[in-house]
Amino acid sequence: MGPRRGGSEAKGPKKAKGVKKDAAKSSPAYSIEQLLVKTQELMDDNDYETALKFAAKAIEMNENNTQALLLAAIIQLESGEVEPAINCLLKCVEISPDRGFEKYMYLGQFAVELEAVKYFQLGVDAMQRDLDELSTAESAKDQAASLKRKMAEAYVAMTEIYLTDCCFEEDAEKRCEELLQSGLLIDPECPEVYQTMASVRLSQNRPDDARDCVAKSMALWADKDLTDPTQIPSYENRLALVRLLLELDDKEKALGLLELLQKEDDESIDAWYLFGWTYHLQSEDLATTGSDEDKAELLRSARECFKQAIKLANMLGYENDGLIDHALELVAAIDAIVPPSEDDDEEDEGAPAVPNEPEWDDVASEDEDVEMGS
């Protein structure tokens, strides 16, 4: 569902860094609609710096344009500028508290505990209003299905908060059950609902029920086009599914899913770590029944995967949350059992820059700060 919660609090309007404008007295050369279309095009091309300038120009023309404020917030989140993004989102709430669910979804991700639940619920309420106003015509069917899926995912997000941050709330278990049932009612074919239900069942020491939930979740997308991200759970969600499968001691399914994930993104640090951890767990299964050579081969595979995760973490500036420390510990432990090997593979990466269209230079090269979200 996008970036995870960070708990940042906005302390009032702030200027967006690096945003420029012309002298404000000149009449606009472009309409707000044109500027927002161009902003979205630049975002699609990952040119966030220039996109923010176009969003800022639109806000300069109408500081209460919620679409411009939302796009500016998304750009700033992508650029790691959380506080000014939250300012823009809160401005959207002030202008239009009952419409536009997206702002609440982002605010929920960056709030914590019950405040995050509050924002997600406000988002669900806004989506329900949109859903109620949709016609029953066939042309609105896809839009309704999309809204229902987003509502189900919001119920999942709230459930996860009660499973983690708010697990000590007196009614946490009851709220988990209620939220998941709401998710199933609105979208009974949402894989994430069943997957999260499996986590709840594990927390209740009901592993067999958890396995049933995982099976239902995977059955909902197993026959879909795995190359189409609109038909399957997100990459992060499927990584979470791998961890769930390992908790349920289903290493073969975990490896099968990891192979698909690795083909999709061979620079995922978490995927390489989970590959290594799965092989390591398999080697432990052979401690008393398998041959020494089979165990050594699994440990070699585990070490190669851990080393790849460590190398990628160093290359990509990965924020170490303990995963890489664990990988380093496991490599050292494996080295003590099996002679070490070197992995000399190197990968290059880089994305070509997208040039600006000449006719937009007057917007992209403006030179005064614009206040956003004030």
C-alpha cells in the first residue's frame, strides 16, 4: 500500500524544498489542468524534481486545488520529504474532509497506532461515499471493483496495526476479527484479507486454520497472469507471504514463490535474504536425517544468498533493520562449518534521464520559492 508508517508529525506549513516560480504578477501561460497533466507525465517518468515544480505552479494559481496538493504530497514522499508532504495532505483534509480517500491512505501510512487507524477508517468512509454514488451501469463495474479492493486493503492495514502497534489494546483481537470480516464482505476475493487472517490465526495458535487461510489466499491469484501487477498481490505482500509460509514450515512453497519474486526483481535484498534463510532452515532439517554433503550443499546455497543480500545492501544504501546483521552472523556461522566461497558477480544499474519538452521550460526553470500545503 505504498510507504510504511513513520510516525512523523507536521508542525505547520513548510516550503517545499527546491520548488521555484516566476514573479507571481504575470498572467499564467498554462491552465491548472494542463499543469497537472504534465505533472503526472513527469511522475510517470520518475522525474520528481521537475514534476514538483509543475505541481507548485498549479498550487500558486489555486492554493485550494486538492489534486495539485495531493500530487505534490506524493512527489515529496517519493523524494523522502515526509513533513512537507504531510502538510499538503493535511491541507487537503482541511479543504475537502469528506471526499478524496487517497489523502487518508497516505496519512494512515505515516501515522502510528490508533491515529493511523483513524485515518484509514476516514479513507474507507470516503470510498464508501464514492461507491454509493456510482451507477449500477456496466461501465461503472470496474470502478466499483477497484474501490472495493482498496477498501478491503484498508481494512487489512487496520488489522495489521492491531496485530502489531496496538496489540495490547483490550479489544485488539476482537477488532482484528471485525475488520477482516468487513474486508471479506466488501471484497470476498481479496487475497490480502485471507493472508492477514492467516497471521491472526497464527497469533491465536491456530496453525491449521492459518494454513487454510494461506491456501485460500494463494488460490485467488495462482492462475492469474503473474506478469500483470494488477492481477496479483504487491511484491511486498508476496514477500510477507514467504515469511508466513516459513512460519508454517512450508519451505517448498516458500522457495517456489521466491523463485518468481527473484525473476521479477533480482535486486531485492529481502528476497535474497529469505532465499538464504530458507536454505538454512532446510539444512537444519537434515541435521539428524540427511547426509553431510546434502547439508553442506544447502549451507553453501544459503551463504551465496546471504552474501548477495549483503552486497546489494552495501550498493543500494539499505537501511539495516537487523536483517543484514543476521545475514552476517549466519555467513560467519556457515564459514565455520563449510569452507567459504567467493561471489564476484557485479551488477550495474542506472536509468536514462528524461529531457524536458522545450515549451515547458518557463515553468520548470522558475526561480522563487513557493509555499505548499499552507
